[in-house]
Amino acid sequence: MTTVRNETNLTPQNVPDEWFRPKGKDLEEAESVVRPSLSYWKDAWRRLKKNKLAMTGLGFLILLALFAIFGPILSPYEVNVTDYKNQNLAPSAEHWFGTDDAGRDVFTRTWYGARVSLFVGVMAALIDFFIGILYGGFSGYKGGRTDAAMMRVIEVLYGLPHLLVVILLMVVMGPSLTTIIVALTVTGWVGMARIVRGQVLQIKNYEFVTASKSFGAKSMRIIRRNLLPNTMGPIIVQMTLTVPSAIFAEAFLSFLGLGIQAPFASWGVMANDALPVILSGHWWRLFFPAFFISLTMFAFNVLGDGLQDALDPKLRG
């Protein structure tokens, strides 16, 4: 026997709740409206995680940093201790990456070289970051004649051949780790400053900046509290591209003999030492430093591309 529901006696007080609950697509739309909106950085991280290539690059860089820190510590071989009885041994269970012409373990030297390369890259990026945001932020915020004069300085520095300036400074100051960092940052901050200036010029006329001015906030406070936080997306992307450029520059200078000097290990020094004997069949001596230079630069570049897409406000959905 079928029971017929009597709807004539229903009142607002006794209507079943399930009658008003959305179902199917209506339920999904209602949940999307009620669900709290993600912050800018959480939404960027969510979109970055969907980029498998960028996450692969990030994972490799994390592993590289861990091996650079703990690899030389865990290895039973010292980075600069010679053992001429074990010269040019091929990769084996005892020496995973083989040995060089002085019997030094290539595995240990590779991770020590990773320390040097990552340190140079990160320090160069940080120095470019601080100089670039101060110079570019102040120039873009002030505008007018101040901005025009400061931009003329940037144009002069930008017109100088970067690599030539670096080589000249290395020759004058002498090869060392500190000299490499100074040489890479003398003109390296120009690109960061131009990006920051462009972003500040775009944002400084927004309402929240105008409101800060009306309340009497000082220029440096407005730049620090209002402008720079809203330009961090392009700045972070630029930093991820600065690091591999500095790593390659250090390896190139060390390869030419102007950077880190033997017996200290760096990927450029290892490649320079291996080049004369590459035809002798000792392929591992050049392969491993060249492989990690290439892979590190590739990882930083794909991560930078992923961050550029993830931090783009136009793609936020």
C-alpha cells in the first residue's frame, strides 16, 4: 500500500529540512560559496603543486641541498686528502663516483662543490634582492626627476657587459669566494631593481597606498608595508632565475681559473681538472660535475616557470 504524503497541512514550522538541502550540482555550487576563500599564498601553493615539472624541480633542489650539507659529512673520504695509490678509479662500490688523478673521492668533492655553488647562487640572489628592492622601490615610488636620474644610472650599468665586468673584478681583486660574490652582484642587482620599479609604479596609485599617504605615513614605511608585499610574486620569480645564473657564472669562472682555486672543490674546478684527461677514458671526472650543473640549472628554471604561473593574479581562480 502506497502512502500518500499530505502536503496541505505543512507549515513553515513542520516542513522537513531535507526539502531545502541542495543536491547534485546545486550542492557543489553552495559549498563553493560557503567554503572560505584561500589566501593569495595558499592559492599560489595549491596551483604550484599541480605543476608536476615544477614540483619535480623543487624536490631535486631540496635533495641537492641535503646532500650538499650532509654528503661530505657522511662520506668516509676527505675532500682534499690525496691517495695516489687509487688514481683515476672508475665508479665502484667503494668510490661511487670514482676518483681523480690525485686519488681524491669524486663523490665527496661533488657534494662539496654543490655547497660552494649553492652558497654563491643564494648569496648573489639575496644581495641582488636587497639592493634591487631598495633602489627600485625608492625610484618607482618617488617618480619624477628622482626616478629619471636613478634610471639613468641603471641604464649605464645595464649597458656594461656583465661577464666582462665580472672577469675584470676577478683579475683586479684576486680569485676567491668573496670576490666571486662581489663581482656577480656589482651589476647583477640591476634586473631586480627594474622589475621592482615597474611593479611599484603600477601599485603606488592604488587606494590603500593613497590612504596611507593621507594618514601621514612616511615614504619608507609605505614602501616597506604597502608596496613591497604586493610585488613579492615577480621578485620571487626573479630570484629563482638569479640563482642558476650565479651558479653557472661561478662554474664558468672557476673553469677558466678565475674562481675557486685548487685544491678546493667546486663544479667548475672539477670540470677544469677533468678536461685534459677526458680523452683518456676517465669520463666520470667530467660527467658528474657537468651533470649536476645542468640538472641544477634546469631545476631552478622549471621551478621559476612554475612560480611565475602560480603567482600570476590573472590565473587565480
